[in-house]
Amino acid sequence: MGLLTNLKDSISRVTDGLFAADEPKRIGIYGPPNAGKTTLANRIARDWTGDAVGPESHIPHETRRARRKENVEIERNGRKVTIDIVDTPGVTTKVDYKEFLDHDMEKEDAVRRSREATEGVAEAMHWLREDVDGVIYVLDSSTDPFTQVNTMLIGIIESQDLPALILANKTDLPGSDVQQIANAFPQHETIPLSALEGENMDEVYTKIAEYFG
Amino acid sequence: MSSPTPNADGGASSDDSDDGVRIDMISGARMEGLTGMEKIRLILDGVREGNIVILEEGLSPDEESKLIEVTMTEISPDDFTGIEIETYPKAETSNQSFLDKLMGRNSAQKLTVIGPANRIETLHKDENLISTLVSRK
């Protein structure tokens, strides 16, 4: 029996090693502008690696390039999940540099920002079709989720058969309405959180392990 | 005023339509024989001329994804700020059968309205009604 147990343990260690050597899954963080994607990416990265992913801002399109944080190991209930987090620019169908002028920006800077934003959105769409293994879709729970961009993106994610976790972010805001998001996308589970305050992150990590492990 | 010239979809150019808004209603049959990029080109060429494009049967998710991507590459300051696009919410169109999904068919066709972002504004949308305000140039 002892021999058999040792053999079983050896096989188990080898297979565990083989799986550990697997490429980490690339999980794209998607959503409309200003939903808190980078705040969430930073929260996850800081909790598990100690580093941040990128700068956060209330000005739309602060993230204008997809940024990857590699080998983020998340441990949940004795199970380890290794993922690459891809923080993507907020998806939209329009970008007007004039909206940046309202944020005390010179025209030249606003034009450059809008150009970078359009390149970033195009890049994000390309990642979604080609380069991610799963999606965390982040929504601001204090705003109306019934937008065309949300409808289209969820449709695109579903058509790719990608596992998708919907997060209702910004529950710390007074107008937060998580149920509205759950009603908008009843075919998916909706997890409430405040990435800024770190509220309900335990459940978020449990779901990440469950969906992408 | 110059005489209207044919454009990509065989209609008249909207160069001379400063007094109104041109609406192109494109049937599913017309889109059926086109490739994904041809559909996107047809839509964006029309929208960039200031037209409102109404698709009888909409686009597939993959085509929608490419439409966003191509739109982003064409945005330029003081010229083209992108598109406004509206379809009915998914609840009305989620009845795609398993066989359709298996065969890659998009049976969940949905009326779709697309226009220049600076000229079209959605006033109301629900499962049965899309109400938009279209402004002149």
C-alpha cells in the first residue's frame, strides 16, 4: 500500500508540475470608460504581487494602451490560479477631443489624448477577438448599464465563448444600483464590489479562481 | 451645385443634401452577399458622408467588433468623431438556436441604426422602441 501511495504521490507531483508549467490564462479587464478597470487591475495586482498596473484618473481614457501584468498568482481555498491581467482602454464608439478640453487640457494635448484613445480602443477590440482567454467586465454600478456599448461587448464576449465575470463596481457611491446591472445581464452572475475601497474583494477572488482556474 | 454622384452603395451622394438628412435603409438581402469588411465599409462610407444607415438585420458580434475597431482608426479631430449605434436590447434577440450557434449563423437579427456621433442622439430606447434625434449638419 505504501508503495502505491508513494507512486500516486509522485504521479500527482509530476502532473501538478506539468499544469503549473502551463501558460497563465490572459484575463482581459473590459468595460466602458471610467468604470474603474485600472483601479480594479491595480487592486488585484497590489494584493497578489505588490505592484500596480497603471495610473488611475477620473478623466476618461486615462488608459490608452492595453497593459499586461503577468503571472498574478491568486490563492483561494487551497487552490492556486495564475493569470495575466490585461487592463484595457474603455471601449466606446466615439471619441471627441473636445470632451478633454473640459478637463483643463490644451487643444494639442486633448487631440493627442483622443488619438491615443482611439488607437487603444482598436487595440482592445483586437485583444478581445484574438488574445484573451477570459473577461472580467467592469461596470460602474451608479450609471445606467443599458448602453449600446455594453450590449455589443457582452454579445461579442458571448459569441467568442469566453468565460465572463461581470463586476458591479463603485458600490461605495450613493447612486450605486447593483440590481440594475444584474437585470441588464441576467444570463451572467453579477458580483458587487468597490475596487477603490477594497470592498468584497474576497468574493471577487473566489469567483476569479472559480471562473478562470 | 454639382450633380449627384453614385457612391459605394449605388445611391446618390449626400454632398447636395445640406437641407436634409439622408437615411439609407439597407435590406438583409443586400448585406447577405457582402463580406464583413464590405459591410463595414458600406456603413462607414455612408456615415462619414453624414448619412443615417439603418440595417434591417444588423451585424454579427464579430462584425460589430470590427466596426468599432475600424471606426476608431478613422476618427480624426474636427472631421469625424465616431459613430452612434443603436439596436434593440438583447432580450428581444437572444433566441438564437443551438443549431444556429453551431453553424455560425446569426439568426438573432436586429434592426440597427448607425449615424455620425455628432449628428445622432438617442432619446429613448427600450425593447420595442428606439427614439433618436437627428440633427442637420
